[in-house]
Amino acid sequence: MLYYIFRPIIRIVLRSYFRKIYYTNEQRVPNGVPKMFAINHPTSFIDPIILATHSSSVFHFILRGDVYRSPKIVQWALSSINCIPIFRKSEGFQGMRKNQSTFEYCNRLWYQGKNIQVLVEGHTKHEKRLRPIAKGPARMVLDYYDKYKDESFVIIPVGVNYTNSHSCRSQLMVDFGEPIYLKEYIEAFKENDRKAVRQITQKIQKELRKRVIHVNNPDDDKMVNQILDIHRNTRVIKLPTVDRMDEQSLLNEWNTVENINKLENAEKESLKETVNKYFEKLQNLNLKDKGVAKPNMSNFGNLLLLILGLIPFLIGALFHVLVLWFGTYLADKFAKKIEFHASIRVGGFVVGGLVYYLLWLIALLFIGNWWLIGCLFLMPIFLRFALHYGDLFRSFSQSRRFNKLSKTDQDLLLKSRKTIIKLTSFQ
């Protein structure tokens, strides 16, 4: 029940939290067959819910079992949003025994044609890297086949990439891979079940690797993120928020990182030095790259938009300031790891927003002013406007700051930026 209540609300919040969502190649998902969606896991909860909120399909989610040690009402809520507990070895023998009932339940769901999401890396880590795939998902698939002898089963690899997940108004890229057909591994399973587990796991790893941005060396993380920011700032972000056609943006970033991975150490160190000097110069000038990337943003047309849009911006921002504060406060206070920051923040926006709007609705119904009730339902539109206004204001401010620099500093920054783009375009 809660699944269907929260899905549209979370969809709205996610499309506000992220400035752009690329959601591509979902047409690869076949209909009418049982499916496992094999997803990488760079954040705690956003990875699975992005599919649940942006696909017409209904999903069930494999969730780590220790969460089910919560009070009964929490367990009920988790079940109401289609969560299924799975226990790890570290959670003891008793937990592992419960997994058999989980496998049987998953098998029944798949036999009914349901969709189950599995976060196949096993644990979450905030990094641009694909970690080794756990063998558990392959064992679950083969357990289903062993019981029902259904060869129609498919595994859908789904790559989830964030530009900066814990930062509001960042970008998210989701890409569906080619289906992995269970029937291709039946002979290996009949010959040796461990061999089939190994082959399926390797195939999932291979297909996810094609659509997950992967920095080989953690020492390169900072430089890679800076380079990707430079390339992103060059692009124009257009509406609508969700783009289901543009797979090129992810492909461009993937290719850029792959080519950086292939650089010799001397080339990489030289590139790192060039990038560091550029960003140190920006920091010294209290400037961001987007100001150098789009120096024409501080034009009269945008200034006019900012002036005309100031009142609706203030309406949207001030009306929601408590909700925005609540979500940020929860994330800052309770997110002990960066992987949980965005999820708690979004959760705070959802719960805080629901309570806030309900209180307003009850108060206005009590007053009986239908005009104000109508205005209340317009407030989400004002919030979206305020978010886009903020994006424009930041770009305008950075552009204006750049244009106030001396000609010498401007030329130096433009030249350095152009050099970095040339070095990392890899044509």
C-alpha cells in the first residue's frame, strides 16, 4: 500500500533534488518474463528507488536483513514498500537460516512474473568505481531455475552513476544494459552449479562495467571529478528534467574516464598538475569553473529573468524553507557515512513535506478558504521554479564574477581550461 502512496511523491522530490536525470535504454527490458534487475550500489537507498519511481513496472527490493531488527511498525512499513530481507554471514547462523524462506518467496514472485531489484555489489560505497559482484544473485537465479525449470528468466544490468550524489541539484545517469538470458547458462548449471554461478557473476560484472563510470586508481578520483565537471559545465542542460533519449552524455563521461585510466603515469601526472593549477587559480579568485565555461550567462536577458522571477522565487523558497531545512538537518545529523547523506536528505524532504502540506491543508480546511487551498496546491510549482531560479542565479553570479576579472586573468583561465579539454577529449 505504502509503495503506491509514496512512489509519486518520491518521484517529485527526486526530480527536484537532481537537476538532470538521464534514464536511458529502458526499452531493452523484455516484457512478460521474470526478471532480476542487477544494480550497482554507490548510495544507500536512491539507487533502487530511482527505478521504482521512474518505471511503470512495480518492483520488489532485496534489503539487508539487519534493518528488519527494527520495531514491528518499521517492519510493516518495509513490507508495504515491497522490501525483502536478506541476511549476510556476518549476521550469524540464525539470520542465514532465514534466507531460505527469502529465496522461496523470491522464487514465488518470479514465477508470478514479478520484478526484483538486487544491489549486486553487496554493500554501498560512494565512489566512481564498480566493485566485485557478489555470487549471491547468481545463486538466487539458479535456485529459481532449479525449482521451476523456467528458462525464460532474464537478468537486466542497470548502471547508476551520480555526478555528486550528496549535492542537491547534481545529475544522475541510469542506463539499462542488454538482457542476460538464463537459458545460455543452463548447460553449465547441469554440468557444475559452481561453474554456472561463476559465469553468470562474471557476465553481470562485464555488462555493468560497460555502463558504470570506473576510475581504476583511487588516487585519480579528485582529478577525474574535476575533469568531468569541466566537460559537464560546457554542456547546456535542457528541460525536461528526465531525459530518456540522451545516452551520449553517459557514454562521453565513460569514454573520458576510460582514456584517463589508460594514460601512462608520466602523462597522468602531467595532466594532474595542469588540472590542479587551474583549480587552484579558480580558488584563489573565488570562482567556479561554470563561470569560465559560460561567461555570457550574465547578460541582460538573464538579468531581466532574475528580476521578474524574484517574487515567485521568494514565494517558493520561503514557503518550503522549513522542509528544506528539515531534510538537510536530518542528513547532517544522522548520516554517519557519505553514502547515506543523499538518501536521508531526500527521505527528510519526503516525510517533512508530507507532514508540512497536511498541516497546511488541515488548517486551511478549518478556515474554509478555498482560494488559499487552491494556492496551496500551486506551491510545488513555485518550488520547482525557485530551484531553477537558483540554478540561473548561480550561473549568472559566476559569469559576472569572471567578467569582472582582469583581461590577463580571464585569458589565463580560458587558455588553461581549453588545454584541459583538449587533453581529455581523446578524439
